[in-house]
Amino acid sequence: MDTKDGFLVINKDKGCTSHDCVKQIRKLLNTKKVGHTGTLDPEVTGTLPIAIGSATRFIQYLPQGKTYVGQIKLGIRTKTDDIYGEIINQKVWPKISDEKLDQYLNKFRGIIKQIPPTVSSVHVNGERAYKKSFRNENFELAPREVKIEELVLIKWDQIKGIIEIKIKCSAGTYIRAIARDLGKVLNSEGCLLQLKRISACGFDEQNSIKISDMEKEKNKKTASNFIIPTISALNHISTFVLNKEEINYWQTGRSIKVDINWFNESNAFDYKKPIKVIDKRKNLLGIGFLNKEHTNINPKLVLNAK
């Protein structure tokens, strides 16, 4: 069947890898051009946006923020920094108030530096860290700067040592690392007990669907009805409309002259950010960037290039 280009928001089950989801969607939609917008650990559930067709070319232009709801278990340190790893240390946790715990959480709000878990997809000398970790190799990972836009304490169970949080963060943030480091800050240990991603790359859990539900559909053609058009995923960036003559220029890779005053009148325009280019019927034509002189839009991604 013909498959529409766009994004499919999967509600991923526990135990399924992101690559498994991609393979299942390829089979279900009978199309090869499928990719995910960022790996979700097998034991993490929730929102996993999948790009279909030409939408795979627009992944880098999606919003990069992600939001999670999860639980941290204090008193335990594991090799993987989550509850599924080998336990390497145990320690009592402090019996403190919600208010005091929230003060400790301030250390993880804003722009912070964190060392990724050794069992992660970070590259070390050209190889994924988790492969080295599984071979019990000794190596160090450099701290990385991430942004925690929001960190809310939902519940604190002092008896069980379980902290429930909601966290909105930048791409590349490891919640497992926050669990580990929070344990240290509290003079204890910590690991991630469970985690669910409720939004990613501008897509929310409310718009997601389980692959199993798609497979149950009697008419497989209805599966494509769940695909969100690519242009709908780019509402966060500025728009420029081309006329018929300009479209021909654009599709042959040529720059398009612009009136910078038109952009100056638009809200919150950033000259360094990408611009989505469309025709008068609101069909997506590609992505461009302003030149240094702000006189032209240079093509960066061109659909239906000639």
C-alpha cells in the first residue's frame, strides 16, 4: 500500500528496543524508509516518535526536549544505574522531609554536568560504551552538559526509599545518571526504578498508539491514518512561502531572495535557526537558512529536487 510520509508516535512497551519498533513498523506499513528520533532504553516505556518516508530527513529539525515521569530507588547502586543491573553497593538512605529533599533536587535543576552511565550508547574510541562495559573493560566517560528545564518532586516514600519525579530535559540527558548522582548527594546510593517518557520531540503521549493496537486493525490501510504530516511537526520554526517561479529555483538548489522586514514582523524569529519553506497550498518544500547578509534563503533540505 502507499504510505504517507510523516511521524508515527508509538507508545513503546517495556522490553522492546527502539530498533525493534522500527522493524515492526517497516513490516506493518510495508516500507523500508523508517527511523526513530532517539533511542529509548528497552526497559523505558512511553513516547517514541517514528519517522516515515521523507520525514526521516527532518528528524534533526524537531524540538529536542523530552519529558519523563519516573521513580528513583535510594540505597542501591547498580552497574547499569537502573534496577535491572548487577548490584555493586547498598547503603541506608536519609529520612528527610519533602521540603529538604526538594532542596537537594536544586542541584539537578538548570544547566548541569553529568557523566553518562557506563552502560550507555555514548561512543568511546569509536565504540559504544555499553559494549566495553559488558566486557568489563575499565574506561572513563567525560562529563556532558545538559539542561534540566523542570524537575518536580511528585512523591517521596521515606519508608521504601522511593522518589517519584517529573523531569523535562534536553536531549542527551540520562535520567539513570540523575538517579545515581542524587543517591551520592544524599550520602547514599541511587538507581532508576522505573521510567516513562510522556513527550519527545514535540509529540505527546496523548497522540501515541501501541504497535499491538495497530496490528489488531482488520484493515491495515488504517494504520497510515495514525501518521502525522511532517509539516505539522515543524510548527515551532519560522515559515517562508514561495511563489511558482521561486519553487522552480528552490527545487534546482538555488537561493531565494527575501525581504528581511517580513521576518522582522514575525514573532520570536531567530536568524540562525532553520526556516521551513512551503508553497501557497501549504505543501512542505524543504528547509533553508538565511545567509549572513540576511538577503537570501539558502536551501539546506529540498524535497522533490530537480
